[in-house]
Amino acid sequence: MSLLDKVTVGMTAEKRVTVTPEMTVGFVLPGMPAVYGTPDMILHMEMAATVAIRPYLPAGYVSVGMMVNVRHLAATPIGRTVRTVARVARVEEKSVLFEVEAWDGDRKIGDGTHRRGVVDVARFEKRFGVTAPEAASA
């Protein structure tokens, strides 16, 4: 039995956020416009990907980001709702490739791919000398 037997191409999940001042490039880099920042868009895409497969992983396993290849296509101002979508495009032995998109209403503001690796939490923590914080909601 493979770690990813229950993960299939086409599985999807979404993450919706309202853009806050803290999510803007201007918040991180003074003098820049107060629009949704690329790092936050990528984070929200990764969160959607995590949610898409989390229930299908074996007990004691999680997925971790390995690769991001994303284009940020348009600016989104504070107060707008952004919807990020992750869809499983390919399942490999120990990783999953997602197609990811971000939308501001009916306007696509970002797209690309994201790969997540599947790791045994206990082995990962032992290897790197870290422990997982209390469960956070994605």
C-alpha cells in the first residue's frame, strides 16, 4: 500500500480570504502599493493544497511544500475577497503536484503549480529537532 493510495487526480479545495492591510506588499515594503502580495497569494494556494489531501493521508503523515511555480497576474486591493483553488494534477510515490489558481471575483489573478511532499511527522521532527505546534486551522 502506497502513502498516497487515497489521493487521486482531480481532488480540489479552496481557501477564501479577505485582503487585509497586513497581506499587502506595501505593508512589508513601505512605499509599495497597498495591494495583495505575492507571498500571501502563494501561502493561500499552499493552504488550499494542504486541505485538498490532508484527510486522505495516513495517520501520522502531513504534506509539506516542496516547489512553487506561480504567476501573479493582477493586483487586488484591500477589502476584496480572494479565492485560491488547488487541484491535484499528478500523484507520485511521495509527492503530489497541484495546479493552483487565485481569483478576485471572476478575474484570475494568479496561476501555476505547487508540489507537496508527504512526510512522517515523527521522523521529520526527530530528523530536524523540531516539534509541531498545536494544530492550526488552514
